[in-house]
Amino acid sequence: MRILMYLILAFASQNLCAQVVSGEIKDHSGEPLVGANVYWLKYQKVTASDENGHFSIPFEGEDALIVSFIGFKADTIPLEQPRNIIVNLISSVELESFEVKSRTSSTEISMLKPLQVQTLNEKELGKAACCNLSESFETNASVDAHFTDAISGYRHISLLGLKGKYVLFSRELIPTFQGINNITGLTYTPGSWLSSIQISKGVGSVVSGYQGITGQINFELKKPSLKDRFYLNMYGNQGGRLELNSDLSYKLSDKVQAMVLLHASTRTIENDRNQDGFLDNPLTKQYNFINRYHFLETNGWMGQAGLHVI
């Protein structure tokens, strides 16, 4: 009698297990899909795969089993009897590689900053065949550059109708060109060394310094990490002006990058085309050298140092 009961229970258990469809759900690479929906076409019973991609659902008779997952094509599996299955779903969206290209204007105004800041990039600066910082604004109507006198040939900058001493000049956000250097410093900054110039007008910019009553002009020099390894620029004109500019970028280690900026300019030819006894342009010679070092982040520290000789 006891043996008969064991046989009946075993048969019932086997019959119960036989009425369940189970299996695994994977993607095309063989990784299990968690939370995939599994349901019969004609019945409302729905289940989902577990963290290993396994599932089991009661067999409802001859029907089609549907397996679906977001981002994959649904698969329909006809089943006439319960069995164990493995389902590999195919991605419904296959993105091909693409390249995004953008083109920036030579003069830009940021829509994100609260102050109106006009940025002149290298494309705008390259419109002048040769220049220093005082001559870099000849193609831009935002800033007026005037000669201080005919003897020295220096220029001063005007913003909102006021001369340069009311304008804050900063190099990479560090105030510079103070006192008499407010005029001469513009000439001692070659245009080929510049990567960009930011111009802001109005008293809102005095947060960077008390001199910025009419605005602020900030200029960025080329940096070792952003430039090509070697750059050479030469210029000459019929007035006797000659210029040579060269940049050399090199890496001392993974944490230290360095750059050398060289400039030499001269005007030795005496020009007096109107024959009034005064030279049309002053005779000049200038030799300019910068050696700058950038220290990349190490234990939360980073910085830069350099030497500037004129």
C-alpha cells in the first residue's frame, strides 16, 4: 500500500513538472536578460525572467509563447508540448557609427554667462597677417585702438569712449599691464602667442579688479597641452617691418608639460614718404621670450610657472 502511494505521488509530481515551460532568455552575445516578459498568445498569464535570465510559466496547451524585452525584437515560439527552451533576442535598434562636426564663428558671444562676453578665437586673430595685442582689435568693432603718439608708435585701447587706464587687462584672469605698462604691454604681447581674447563691457566686470570701470579684456596664451609641437610664423612688408614667431611644445614627464614662445621683430628702414622731416614709423627692435611649465594634477594639485624676458 505504501509503495503504491509513493508511485502515485511520483507520477503526480512528474505530471505537474511536465506542465511547465521553462528556459533562459539571452541577448545576441549570450548575456542573460533580466526582466524580459514571457506570456502566451491566447492566455493572460505573464511572467518575467530573473537575474540569471531564467523563467518558468505553466503550460496552457498548444499555443505560441511570446518573449519580449525593451530594445529587442519580440520572438514568438510555437509550443505543442511543455519543454525547456533557450531564447536569444536580437536588438531592434542597431546604431551605426557617426561623426559629429561643428564649426565655430571667429567671434562668439556666450549665451550661458550672465555677462556679455565676446570671444575672439584664433580664427579671428588670424585675419591680421602680423600683429601684436594692440593690433589684434583692428578687425573687431567692439574695441577702439588709437595711437598714443607718433614718436613711440604705442597704442591705447578705448572701451565705451574711455582710455585704457579704465580698462582691466588680464592675462589668463590675472591682472596685468598696470601703470606705464598699460600702454607698452600691449605691444610686447605678440599676436601669434594668443589663443583667444575675451572682451566684456560695463561695470559688471569689476568683480575681477578695481580697474575695470569700462570693461575687461582678458587674453589667453597658447598652452602646451592644446597646441601642436612646433609652429613657425614669419612676416615682412615693404615698410621694412620683419617678424619671426616660433612655438615649441614638449613634455618633460606625464605630469609636466612645457612650452617655449619666441618672438623677434624689427623695423630698421627709415620711411618718410610725405617728406615732412618725420619718420612715418618709429625704428624698433624687440626680442621676446617665454618659457612656461604646466604641472598636471597630482594628488589634487596642479599649477603653472614660467619665465618671461623682453
